[in-house]
Amino acid sequence: MKAAGRYGTQPRASQRHDTPERTEALADILQERRRRIREELGRLFRRLREEDRPTTGDDGDRAIYGLDRELSSARVDQLTQVRRRIDDALARHADGRYGRCLACETEIPVARLRSLPFALYCRECQQAAEEKSRTALAGPIA
């Protein structure tokens, strides 16, 4: 029998994903997303490397060039962060911890993992963590 989660409930049978087929299907989703991210990063890096700074044109042309490079760099940072999360999820999959909430250890519903395959927390624990973060950012009320 599975241990009950934080709220004393067990996931419904339709939400369980611990069968090998489901776990492998989710790992395939992670691998596919990782592949697409690697391709996009490759395209961005090539573009950043090959794109020459404009030697002609006005200040507006140079500003657009600078803005485009900043946006491309921000996208590289974003994709790199997502790739790290996917790599971490694949490592959790390899050692059998994938799909369990890090906070309450209940199974993360398959629907959540399909939309966010590198999710670390179930929806309830994610909301609690975000609320705690918002409270910490707001600081004490004087």
C-alpha cells in the first residue's frame, strides 16, 4: 500500500503514473523537449556568432542590433535554465525518484507532468511555496 500524502489522500488511479509505460512515456517527453532546446540553442549560438555588428546605418540600426542581441542572450539563458531542469528530471527518472513531489512525496499527477515534465512539486506544494515566496518578498508590515 502506498503512503498517504500530506493531506492523507492517495492519488486516484487515473492520476497514478508509476507504471513503467507511463514513466517511460514521460521520460520520452523530457528527452524530446531536451532535443528541441538543444537545436534552438544551436541556432541561437550560430546566429550570435555569425551576425556582424552593423558598420553602416544610423543610431537606430545599431540600437536594434543591440536589442536583438540582448533578447537572443536572454533566450539563451532561459533555454539553458529549462535544459538544466530537464537534465535534473532525467536524473531523478534514472534513480526512480521522478514524478514524486519533493515536499510531500505524493505522486505528481500525470496531467501536471505532461504539461510541465520537470515539475518538482505537486500543485498544492507549488502553490504553498509560491505563497511563502510572495510573503517573504513582501517583508514585514510596519
